[in-house]
Amino acid sequence: AAVRDGDVVYDLGCGDGRLVIGAARRSAGVTGVGIDIDPDRVAEARAAAEAAGVADRVTFRRADLFDEDFR
């Protein structure tokens, strides 16, 4: 995707968060939100974001994507 500064990347069913983390690493002006129903995967994604140095620009939520309001 042509992600640019100011974009917010959403990943529904984010798993380990690699898509959101990769987008945030690509540019300091990109933020991201990952949503996953599995609390272990959300914890894994948060740890990966911390290790990648982008935890301040990405958020991971434990939620059912069919119930989550991500407008």
C-alpha cells in the first residue's frame, strides 16, 4: 500500500501485529491500530511494537472485529 505521513493503518485480525508495525516503521508520520480477539496475540503484538520502537504510534486492542467500532 502507498502509506503516507498522516495515514492510519487498521488491521482487523492483526495477529502478531506485523502489518501495523511495518507501516509505522516505514514512516514516523504513520500510526496504526490492530484488532484481534486473541489476548495472547494482542500481547505478542504489543511486545513486538515495543521491540520495534513504534509502541508510541500503534495501538492493539483485544476485541471482536464484528463488534468493534473502527470508523
